[in-house]
Amino acid sequence: MLELLEKLCGIDGVSGNEENVRNFIISQIDGFCEWKTDALGNIIVFKKGKKHPSKKVMVDAHTDEVGLVITNITTDGFLKFKVVGGIDISALMFRSVKIGSVNGVICGKPIHLLDKKESEKLPSEDSLYIDIGAENTEQAEKYVRIGDTAVICGGFEANGDKIISKALDDRLGCAILIKLIKSYDEYDFYASFSVQEELGLRGAKTAAFAINPECAIVLEGTTAADIAGVNETDSVCSLGKGPAVSFMDRATVYDRDFYRKALDSGILCQPKRAVAGGNNSGAIHLSREGVRTIAVSVPCRYIHTASSIADINDFENAYKLAVYMLNGILSGEIG
């Protein structure tokens, strides 16, 4: 799966502009399942298995990543922007970005020009801009238009057991779901590669309505705070201890039976030790008459940056846990 993950992470797909990611995923799953796209750009999948399941199950992973959207072009040729998704502004200064095929750098007021009060606080989003080397509005408009999206540049590296890349949230989930579609064939199941998760779980809402599942498995990347300066009691989850399984976050109270069965599976995994954040479960579990839902998340340090870090073993164990839960729910052995 590592080679597949590298290809997925190398494709740019800011929320609302996931077309290239979608096209790649379709190229991978075509011939292994029935699929269609909806008006928002979700890929809706039906995978035929050897047996009819006891429950209708949907597996979801989102295709979009955080980024920027261009909102204005100044008379000096600089690009103003707004963030798309949850990005820490402090992580943006002097980062390389790409708008389509155009490269630029995020800049702000130089430190030697800041007064004392300004130097004591983080820059605001409105004080930053993207420099693409244009001298005026007209020159910039030859390459960039208002409404274009930008990604924060970052390469893909595998150092021992660790992966460093942009977009691990949620190309990790996409890679796992692609492998499931290609390899799992015991029971029929449904899947969605959903759009616009980073903007508020939008694609998953319409995908779940279309599929109308009884149960759902959401494959995600989640924040890991097992880093220097953070107390162990404040750590959400840790790299190398398996995928994180959520019992509750700010969008979902997860199915208790699914949660316990995952932790008792014998596959290395860990509880997500914080009631924080959210993922597509928040939209899916409230669809129609309600959907019993579990989230299986790969821990990621520095999530929503161009240098997020995950553990290859957690990634592989997330796939194993997804297979275990999928087979158990479909067969009726779980739930």
C-alpha cells in the first residue's frame, strides 16, 4: 500500500477541487466494483461479494486535503487568500505553495519591520500573501484567477517505519479503501470516496443519504500529540500503537459495541484519548434514520501541514482492523 499512498499524496486536491484525486482513484478501482459519481463529486461504490450481508455497510474515506483559496490579487501582483480547512496560521509563513502549475511562497511583513507589539504575536491570516513573482495585477492574472486553490508543497518520504508527507489526512484512508475494494470479496458492501470533509463533512452527508446504510466504517487520519512538550495525559493517540478508535468526538458519539469489539479484536489498536475534532462520522451517523458508526483513524503528527508524520505499522494495522470490522458486521458476528 505504500506505493499507492505515495501516489495519492502526490496529487493535489484541496476541498472543492478534488477532481485529480477522484480520477486517480477511479483508475485504481475501475473493474473491481460498480461505481458512479454524484453532483458534488463523491465516488459511490458497490462491491459485489460472494455472499449477501446481514447488514448494509458503507465504508468511507475523504479525498480532499486542506489548503488555500485565492480571494484577491493586489495591484502589486500579490495574491491574498483564505485557508480551506483547519490550518494553523503559524505553519504557513514562508512555505512554498502551488496554484495549479504556478509556484509561489507565502510571505508577510519582514521581522525587521515589525514593531514590538507585532513581533510578540502570531501573524494574522489577513496579513499574509502569496508571492508568485508577478509585478502587477495583470501579470498575475495570466497565471492565477480568483477562486483558484493552492496547496502547501511537501514531498513524500519513508524513513524507516515513518512516513512524512502532505495530505496524509486522508489519503491514508483512501489507500486503505482502495485496497479493500480490490481485495475483499466475502460479502457485498458499499463505499464512498467523499469530498469536502475539511469544509464541514459535506460530501459524506449526500453520500450516506444515497447509500442509505445501516452501519458505517470511516477511515481517517487523526491528530497525534505524542510530541515534545506535551504531557502524556494530553496526548490524543500515539504513533506505533496502532490505529485510533474513537468513542466520542465533537461530532459523533460512536457505537459502543463496535468500539469495544475493535479494541478486543486482537489487532494492535488504541482508544482515541480525547473528545475533540470530528470526521465524516458526524454526517454519516445522522443520515436518514441513523447509522451505527465506527471510525478507524491512523495517528498523524503535525496533521494538516506539509510534513505530517505517520507510522507504516499503524497504516497496515488500520487496514487489518477495517477488514476485521467489515467482515464481522457484514457476517452478523459483530452487532
